[in-house]
Amino acid sequence: MSTHDGADADRVGSPARPGLIPRAVWSACPPPLRRPNDLHQNGEPVTITSAPSGLRRAARRLLTAAVAGMLLATVTVGAAPRPAAAAGYTGPHPGAFTGLGFDTCAAPSDAAMTAWLQSPYRAVGIYIGGVNRGCAQANLTRDWVSKQQAKGWRFFPLYVGLQAPCSTYSRRIDPAQAAAQGRAAADDAVAKARNLGLVARSTIILDMERYPAGDAACSTAVLTFSSAWTGRLHDHGYLSGLYTNVASAGLADHVGAYAQRGHARPDLLDFANWDGVKSTTDSRIPASYWQPKQRMKQYQGDHHETWGGVRINIDSNYLDVEPVSIRYGSATITRSRPWARALWSAVTRAVR
């Protein structure tokens, strides 16, 4: 855990807590098409080998729009109703949740989690992987996850991957490989989430620790990495989160890129500001960004609390979140079947 105070909060800071539509086949080239009847010669259909670039672009747009419409027709719009806090829960994590959560370097024992049902917390951060994860996870198993879900606990999964090139971490993003590394991190995170039984549409939070402002190449590498991370998580049907610090260039960089064309922004913003205020508003974040219900805040760090006779060193968080739509290219799918996600991915590859 971090030994810093206030806005210097960090999650990782010390050794102690350290049916497919195929690509069009063009096989013969008739004269330019002007009338519907031109599509047939001598009563037989003509296959096209080439077409003007404008026609190809129009065809791509029509195909993409048609498939997006098909996919959206399969969607059930809106988030699932929030289950009662005391009931067992098996949906995506954290799901629709407003309230307090804590995170600690290593997942507590099953008995400790039972004791902490006497606390005001009902969500817990779990560090599911990443090359910079600080603690061993003896308790973090699929069985442990299942037992905590049965008690009503929500999770916010955290992944401590490669850090900014200009940070002090030894395992850092390679600017020349940032996109590939972001995708690889997402693949690994999804594999680990699935192994733990965390279902699709759960949010996996990329823990990007503090790095300094003023290094444009460093900022570009981080944004490239996180955009690739988000895009690949969406390909797998999971949502993306980003943890950053209000004192880090990470927050300013992602705020600046929020509406940038081509940037896949995280679905949830998890920011640290150790001011003790249980709120997700902050003057450094425009009011319309990551809204509604796409924010959580780490408002107190590195302290001990005792509940049910069990003392744990934690960071305290306030969550105001619910699942959002997953963006696949130009289409937005709120809740789709796996075949629909696969179809969209195949179509986007075919029309590139």
C-alpha cells in the first residue's frame, strides 16, 4: 500500500502491498451498373470482381449499418435491476451498485469476509493479475469468489499491468509496442477473470499508477495502451475501467482524450483523492464525463479497520456505478448474445 497522504494516494506503492457474413467475393467484372437489370446477363447473375472505391466504401457502410441493426435488434436495453444487498449475487461485477467498498493487497480469508459483513462495506477490490501485482493471492480462487458472491459481496476486479514508460516501475510499457501490449494485457485479464468465475460485462480496472506530466511521448504510450486495453476487453464482452490518481498525469491525459476520435475510453473511472469525501465529483473531471454512474473514488488509503473482530489494512472507496453499453466499432450493444458479439467482430474484420 502507498505510504503517501492525500492526493498522493496510490493503489500499489510498497513491497508490503505492492452465423457469419463472409467477405464479398468478386469474380467477374461487368460494365458499370446503372439499372437493376444490369445485375443479370442472359438470365444469369453476374459476379463482380472489382468496383470503384466509392462503391466499395458505400457497400462497407451499408453492410456495417445493416449488421449493426441486426445486432441491436437482439439487445435487451437497460441494466438489470439491482439485487438486494443481503442476497446472493451472480451477475457482472460490480454491476449496479452505489455504496462503500474496500480494497486490500491480498484477498482476505473467507472467515474474514464473513466477519466484515458487519462493516458498512459491500464491495471489495480484488487484484486478479498483472505483471506489477504486489501480493500473492492464496485466498483468491474460483471457490472463494463463489462463496463471497453467495454472501452478497460485489467485486471490483483490478489488474496491475505494465506501467507508464516515464514511471519508476521496472516493468513498463514499450512505446513502440503499446497497442499490442494493451491487447495482450486485456487477453490475460479476461482469462484470469473467467478462471475466477467473473462473468461477461464485469468491469476490469486497469491500475495505472502515478506518472509525471510533461512527457508527451509517455502520455501517448499510456493512452495507446489503455485504448487498446479497452477495445480488446470489449471484444471479449467485458467492460473497461481505469484507476488513476488526481495528482497523476494519468487523469489529465484521459480527460483530455475523452472525446478524441479513435480513442477507446474506459467505461468506468476509478480515481484516488484521499480527502475523505464520499463522492465521485471532482473539479478536475468535467461533470458530463463518465456519467451517469460510471465513477468510483478511493477517498481514504492505507489505514486499518476492524469489523467483526477482524482487523484489515485497506483503502476505502465510494462507488456509484452501473453497467454501461459495450461499444463495438460504430455499434453499441447493451446486452447481447455471444453469437452477436462474434458476428460483429467478423463483420468489422471483413469490411476493413
